[in-house]
Amino acid sequence: MMNRICLGLASLWTFSSVALANSTVQDLMRQKLESAHAILDALALEDFTKIEYHAKLLKEISHATTWYKADSDDFRHHAKSFQNSADYLAEQAKLRSLEGASLGYIRVQLDCIECHKVVRAAKKAK
């Protein structure tokens, strides 16, 4: 059964990589939001496979959007922090730690909010 789950995750991972490459920044932000919602649902159900998948997808999406504000040190800092939090979340899901995954989810959300504050502030300054 574990082999089927891993194969399913690999198939979804390949599909998501292709989808990310053909997406706009707005599409990618929507995908991040959908993955964040999916993680919250998965936390409630203790679905660690789903949590791990969406945490990895969040990191992948973040890498796909890092070029967007690459000239901003603040943006790069928050993007890296978000990616590290997504890694932590995925690792806690892999360990099947509900408390660790919950903390990871909170960290991801805080990083997301802080990054968006930086982007909004940059838009206002223009």
C-alpha cells in the first residue's frame, strides 16, 4: 500500500511541476491558498500523506514565484523563511506528528502573511 501512495505522490508531483510552469503569478498564489486550505483540512483528519504533499507543493510554488520580487531583500528573506517552514511542515507530516505539523502550518501561515505585507508595502511605495 505504501508503494501505491508513493507512486501516487510522484505522479501528482510531476503533474504539479508542469502545471506550475504554465501558471501566472496570480494562478500560483491561488494554488498556494488552495494548498493551505487542503493542509488545514488534512490536519483535522490527520491525513499526513496529504499534509506532506501539500507542504511540498507550497515550497515548489514558492520557488516558482521567487523571481517575481527577486530584487527585494525583504521578499527573498520571507520567501526563504516560507520555504523552510514548508520543509518543516512536510518533515513533521512524514513523522506523523500532529503537534509538529500543526506548528508547521502556523509557521507557514505567518510567513505567508509577512511576505504579503512586504509585497503590499512595495506596491504602495511605487
